[in-house]
Amino acid sequence: MVKLTIIGRVIDGLPLAQGHRYTNEEDEFYKQQGEFILKEISRGALTHSKMCIRVDHHCFYYLIDNGFSYIALCESSYPRKLAFHYLQDLQKEFDKMDNELIDTLTKPYSFTKFDNVIGSIRKQYLDTRTQANLSKLNANRRQDPEIVTEDISKILENRRQTEVSERVLVRSRTESPIWCSPCLEVIALKWTPVTIIVVVTIILLWSCIILTDNFVTS
């Protein structure tokens, strides 16, 4: 069955609605995973418009449409086709909402008026054996699209590697800002040895002049 639902804004990764509230530790863990997926979609790390992401004995399914992401967590045995039908039903109802109002939202899960809509649609998908759901499963079987599937562990690892690369880049810029510019790097490599030689030569000449003056004076 559908265990968790998150609807979020792609442009900033803000979760807007979630249906019923999650209280126990397991639900909270999966909710955090869903929010992570939304953030990855927002920053462009997940580029597919539809995707299945495996986590433990569950699967996250997401659908992106018109600047919003619809995410659902289901048990791994739940039919994938029904999961996407569920997301499509959510998308159709969400499209009826006032976009100007939605654009003004700044707090997570503040679009609570849609929570009841999520709950109502979710009830229709609890039992996979209803006539309506069986009809959806049997319709257009030959036209079922291939959905990209990936493990959450791979997405987490990709994110970790990206963060490491970003930290290294920031550290290198902080410690040696001159090397941030390829042009400055070329100039520094070319002229630093010459500058050192000139400075050392001037110091030696100045020392010789001073020693000569002292000798003549004495």
C-alpha cells in the first residue's frame, strides 16, 4: 500500500503537503528519505521525470510535472503501475489548485488544505484487488513505459561525493585564492622566479655598494 506521500516544489525543494502526519520513528525515517529525494530533484541530481528508488523493502516512486514533484513510498510488493496511477491522480487534483497561492508558501508542509485530498485519493489505492484498480493494472499492458530504477544507497553515495568535491574546491580557493584564476596561475608561474632573481640581485648590489663605501671611508 501507499505508506507515505510528499508533494514538493521543484524550484526550491520545499515540501508542501504530505497527507496524514507521521509520528513513529520508522515513518519519520522514510519521511526524511523522501525529503532527501525531493532535494536531489531540486538541485538537478535526479533528472528523470519518473523514477523508482529502492530503499530497504520499500520503493519510492516520483513523478515530476509542471514544476512540482509527487513522491510516494510503497511496499516493494505494491504494483508499480498502480503507484504511478496514484501519483497521476494527485497531479491532476493539484493542478486545480491556485498556483499564485502555492507560490507564496515558504514553510514546509504549509499547504494543509491539500492533505485531505491526498488522504481521499490514497484510500482508493489501499486495496489493489478492487475492480477499479484491477482495471488500471490490466489496461494497456503493452504500452507500460520502462521506469528507471536505482537504489537509494547509490544516490546517497553520489551526494556524498559531490559534497566532498565541493569542500575540496572551497578549501583550495580559501587557502590559495591566486590559483582560482587560470590567468593568474600562468602569470604567477611565469614571473615569480624572475621576480625572486631580480630582488636577490638588487640586495647583493646594495650590499656591495655599502661595503665599498665603508672601505673607502675607513
